[in-house]
Amino acid sequence: AQSVTQPDIHITVSEGASLELRCNYSYGATPYLFWYVQSPGQGLQLLLKYFSGDTLVQGIKGFEAEFKRSQSSFNLRKPSVHWSDAAEYFCAVGKYSGGGADGLTFGKGTHLIIQP
Amino acid sequence: EADIYQTPRYLVIGTGKKITLECSQTMGHDKMYWYQQDPGMELHLIHYSYGVNSTEKGDLSSESTVSRIRTEHFPLTLESARPSHTSQYLCASSEWDGGFNEQFFGPGTRLTVL
């Protein structure tokens, strides 16, 4: 069965500093990978996704992520964070069953705190 | 504006009550999902649907049930709520073409069972 590990429960970054959130996955085939952001009291918003092709993917709000098959990783990065980036970030891998694409398996999330 | 809605946003209810959490989307998506999220934890898929009259159980066993009578509507029901059902429930929808498409999430319903 597939799984997603986000090793950092909390990360604190100063405003304007760079950010990297780690994600490792376990999946037998080529993975479909996603990063979502959840602001307090809100639903999840898709930041970016990787299906195939270029291993460096660009997303919304200035985020990017790099797929590294050899390390089973899909880390999220941003060169300069803003106070509005404070939120919960979830990495997810798409799940296939016999009937086709079913749902997503999520990591436990990383809580991002931005210091002024 | 195309969107996905969940009502109520917050619900506090006593043990043994029957509750229905509503989820509606205006995007014409065939596929819909329910996820359960405990505080500080990951989301777990509990139900999904490929379209009208289709319902499937997800990865996490749940005592809740779902129905899909209309494309835009995917309600979740608990016949007898218990404190162990206290959690956040997130509804999502996506296009369905056999592959993976972006899932659009509603704002969630935070359920507390006393």
C-alpha cells in the first residue's frame, strides 16, 4: 500500500527567507504526487501536482516542487516566504485500484509558522 | 461561480442522534469524495463515488453511509452519532476520465459529538 511521510510536523521560517518542506512517498509504480495547502477554517487548495515529464514543477503562489525518484521524494520549495504563507501543507499520492484512480493518500501535514 | 459547499460548517450534537452532512458542487463533476481529518492528522478517504448511484468505501473504515442520487449532491449520514465520530469531514470533487484530476475541496464540517 502507498504511504506518504512528512517528517517535519512544524517549521518556523522568517518572512523573506527560503522554504523547503519535505515529503517522502512509498508507491510501487510511477506516482501521481500533489501538494495542498490548508489555511485555518478553509478547505484544501491545490498548489501543484506531478504526473510525468519535467521533474521540477511550478505551482501557484510562487511554489515549486521537485520529484526525485531515486530518493522517493517530492519536496516543496519557495524562494521567499510571505506572512500569508502560514498554513498547513499536505503532500499526497494518488491511489489506483482495479477500477481506476480512486483517491489520495495524504501525509500528516507540516504546520508552517512565519516569523516577522 | 463554480464551487463546492458543505453545510453545516460546525455541528455540536449529543450521542445517539442521526446527522446528515451536506455536500454540493456546481462544477458538474462526476467524482466525489469524503475525507475524515482528526486534529493534527492526515486526511483519510472514507467514501467516494464515480457518479449517480455509485458509492464506494475508502481506505478508512467508517460507520457513516453516503448516497449519490444527483450528480451535484453527495450527503454523508451517521445513523447514531458517538463521541468517536468527533472529527472534521471534508468533501471534494473532481472530473472523472479514469486518471487523476485535481480534487476541489469544500471548507469542511467540524463535528463534535458530546
